[in-house]
Amino acid sequence: MAGRKLKEAILAAQELAIDEVANEEQETWSHLHLKQRVLLSKDSHGIYSVQFSPDARQLAVGFGNGAVQVLNARTGQLFSDVFTGQRTRQAVTSLSYHPEVINLLVTAGADGIISIYNTESKKRLVNIRGGSGGDGGGGEA
């Protein structure tokens, strides 16, 4: 289902690019183009979240098995396999880069786990698990 939604978004973006080129009266400062097809090795588990880095050089992708990959946004090549995922982990539903320290990536999963990764060293710096009592406590490093 996530793959279908991603495909729909890409098709909509292509239509926007065509509309911008056709409408020459409207002044625009950029164009939206689809340059290459990107194949992701964890795609069989479904894509649940994507996030560009603040400088737009990297694209982080969260998968259904908890895996996180970072791609070079310009070439589509794998930059870092930050977390390979596990059978017991649930989908990464949210990703966010630190606005100033570009190699820090925060992930949040459907299983209540929030992690902070260094995308260059592939190390998990912080891992916080939500408490079962609904209080959100129970953090661990």
C-alpha cells in the first residue's frame, strides 16, 4: 500500500512538472523533475516514511521492519544503511534530521521506539522506548 502511495506521489509530481513547463506565462524559480528510478533493498517491507536532510543532499527512508536507509538525493545511490531492521521491529513512521547537525537523524516507530542515529558512523546514539502505562517513560540509552 505504501509503495502504491509513493508511486501516486511521483506521478503527481511528474504532472506538476509538465504543468509548469506548459504554463510559460507563470514565472517560476525552479522545476520539478524525476531524474532516475531508485531501487531500495528493504522495499519488500514497505516504505512508511521519507525525509530530506536540511541541505537536500540526503534522503532518509523508513521501512516496515524498522530499517532505515539514507540515500544520496542527487544520484539515488545508497549513502548509509543506518539500521538493517529486525523481524520484531515495527514500521518507522517518522524521520527528522537535526536542523544544524546534518548527520543526526531521529526516527520514531509504530512500536513506540524513538532513536537517534549518526548517519555517517551508522551508530545508534540514543534509544528511547515508550512505557506500557501510557506515560511515555522508560527511556534507555
